Amino acid sequence: MSEASQDKPDGEASWSDSRGWNKASGIIVPYLIERVPEFHSLTDLRQRGWNNPEGDKFFQLQRQRADQSSEKTARYFYQLMLRIGREIQAATGAFSIVNPASQQPEILDMCMAPGGFLQTALSFNPGSKALGFSLPISHGGHKILLPRRADVDLRFLDVTMLAADMGSPNIPVDHIDAEKFLPRQIDTSRVFDLVLCDGQVLRTHDRAPYREKREARRLTTVQLALGLEHLRSGGTMIVLLHKLEAWDTLCLVRLFTRFASIKLFKPIPGHAKRSSFYMVASCVQSQQPEALAAISKWKNIWNAATFAPDEKYWEEIRKGEEPVSDVLEEFGPELIKLGRKVWDVQAKALAQAPFIKQEGNQ
């Protein structure tokens, strides 16, 4: 599920170490401010929010709400995801499976709880079946509110521990989590028509301290790698992302444009004031060389994030990285076209935020 988390300009939430993010940001942000009035406005509003303690209180309250495990909170987030799903469908048609690989369309939900997105997908595709993964409640996961049904294979597990699926079946015996890594969960030949990748690191997740700094990257790469690897050619992926202008996010969207048709959409419920948005990748050519290379890279990054020391880890992340200026020269105009509405929605929402309006009245 899309857990509320504080939007910050650095840290693992944007896949980058602060030095790398700040260096790239120093080029990307001025480029966009100069060319996109909506982004210029958003940048000013963000700065005002960061400078206002009331802004911190606002997002802190949202985080506390997301962390609560009450029945009322679970029901709220389930209904929220249903609303978001309907908005995405109305704007993009992403949940409707076209030309399925078999008579019974298949859906993969990498991080299912509370189940609102999967319920949306099933409702728009009668007769389909699904495989869904969800972190067990005992490990800090959220409650599943999707009613039990025969066409949904629900497996409670930590997807960041899918070592065999990620090409690392041989775990070092001295690894602190050696016994927690999982055997293969998805048959090598199995393909899905629609893949949902909207999982985020949960603060309530009980995990070893060594995982904290790399957990967001491990979760993102496992979702992307397995999602794309098991997507039929021509299928659709719905991916939750943050901060389109962040270097890693920008590069990911650019990558997908090379083998898929891309739409970016920012729902109003649950996302308007945040940097989060959804990438809908349709007509994905999952067997193209660039797609296969991306899968391999994500698996290598997951492996390094799980087993390697820092030097090797960052080396794997930055391997093959292009200069920021070159990427903007080639992809900048398309980035602006894709992102203008995303930035505009957030700017308008922040302008109406209580901590911004309060500041304006002083």
C-alpha cells in the first residue's frame, strides 16, 4: 500500500545518497524552474513549508495515522486505495487488461495490503485471477481487507527476501538473515497481464538494523525486477514513484519510455500535497533488450544492497550512469511534458494547505 511518508529532498526515499541527489538536483531544479512555471511555484511553496514548523506537524500527523493498526485506520486506507484506483482508471484506463495472454487474465500485486488496488483490478477484469504478496501483520504489515476469494492467491511474506526469484539462491551461511530468505515464489515461465508495484517501506516493519539504510532500494528493485520480468509483452505496470525531478526517478521514467507507453498521474486523494505520483506503463515490450538489461541491473542492485559492502553497493548503483546535463538535453522536454500536471496538482494543493495559508495570514 502507499504508506504516508515525509517527502524529503534526500535519503533512500529517492534512491540516492544525499551527495548524489544534491549534485544532480543542483542541475535539474534550476533547469525546471526556468522552463516550468508550475514547478517554479511548487518549489517556492515547498520551501515555505519546510521553513514552517506547522508543516512538520502536518506531515508527522499523517505518518502517525499511517502507522496505526486499528480497524478504523485499516478501513480508511482500504477505501482510500479504492478511490485512488478509480481515479487512475478514469484518467488512464490502466486497470483494464487488453489482449490478455490467456483466457483468464492474470494480475500480480507485489505489495497487496490493504487490497484496494487489487480489488479495483479484479473489478475491471471479471474472470481474472491474481497473485498477491503482503508483509505479515506479525512483522508490521497491514491488515488485508480484500474479502477472501478463490481467484486470489495471497501469500504473506517479505518480498525483499525473495532471493531465489532475484537470482541469488545461494545465501552465505553467516548472513544475519540467512534463514529468512525465501525459495522461488513465481514460476520462471509465469507471466501476468497487469502488475501493481506500489509498496513502500513501513516504519512498523520489524527488521534487522543493518537493513535500514538500504531497505527502500531493496523494496523498489525487487518490485521492478520481478514485475517486469513476469509481465507479458504488451502488458501494463502501475508503479508508485516520488519526486519526478529526483535524479533516480527521472532516470527510471526515461528508461521506461524506451520500451513502453508512459503516462504519469497524480491522484487528489492521499497524494495531492505529497511528491508521490503513479507511472502507468502500458504496451510494455518486456522482452526488448533494454527491458531485459533493466531487469538484470535491478537484480544486481538488490544483490549488492543485500550482501555487499558500501563501496560495492554504490558502485553497482552508479554503474553506467550518464551525465545529468546530457540526460536533460535529450529527455528534458519530454520530462516537462509528462510532469507538468503532476507538479501543478501538488502546487495547488500545497497552496491550500493549512500551514501555508496560516503563514500567508500572518
